[in-house]
Amino acid sequence: MSRDELVELVKACYGASKDIEKFLAVKILGDEAVENLFHEYRKKIENEFFPERGHAKLRLQEAKKAISEFERLTGNVKYSLELKLIYVESGVSFTLTYGDIDERFYYSMESMYSDVIKTVNEDETAGLFDQYEDRIRAIVSNTMGIGWGFHHNLHDLYVQLRWI
């Protein structure tokens, strides 16, 4: 393709879908676009647990979808880890605010926390551990007394951190 044809193709793709628009923004604008997307997806996650108006919808699939979309569009490990932590922290806060939920809810939180531990363990420099250690530990300590074995399961995952 000629240069002009490629430019026209990119312009057509940009208008074809929001995902492609976001993907191209990341490729063209770089870190600025990644940071803007991070704030957009963070809000999506937080709104499932604690919306600005109304009651929580608690659509865990929507919150998890936001995380996977962000990962797919940006490939940014640090911000993806941050979104996963926000997901689990929001789930723990929701439980502490509204009371015991159900097994499906806790399994989802544990699964995401497991992803956090895995990501931190894959970091060869311990940089992610150093940056997020307090929040990772606080999630476990904040779950003391929550049912369904939630605290115990998170603690079992926490002790798998290779940096402890």
C-alpha cells in the first residue's frame, strides 16, 4: 500500500470502533493515552462497587472486562496490576460496608488477588513488590473475620509472594 492508502486505512479504522480508537491513541500518544485510559477504566471498576449515584450493580464481569480490555489495549503491566488491586480492594470495602456476600463473589476476589500475586512474582526486580507491598498486605489484614474462608484463602496466596 502507498503511504496515502495507509493513512486512509488508519483513519477508517479509527472511526470504526471505540476499541480501535483507544488502541491507536495508545500507539500514537503513548503514556499520556495509557494514563487517560487507566483513569477511565478505574472509574468503570469503582462504579460497579461504589457508584457516584444509586446503588451498586456489582456486575463483577463488567469490572473484570474493564481490566482485560485495558490490558489488551495497552499492555501496561503496572497499570493493569493497579486495576486488579482496585478491584480486590473495592470488593473488600464493599463487604466491610454491606456485609457478607456469597461464595461466587469471594472466589472472584481471590482469583483476581491470585493474578496480583502472580504478576508481582514475575517481576525480576522486586520493584512491583516494593511499590505495592503495603496494599497487598492490607487486603489480607482487612479481611479478618469475613466468612467463606476468604481471609484464609487470601493469606494462603499472600505467603506465596517470593519477596517475603
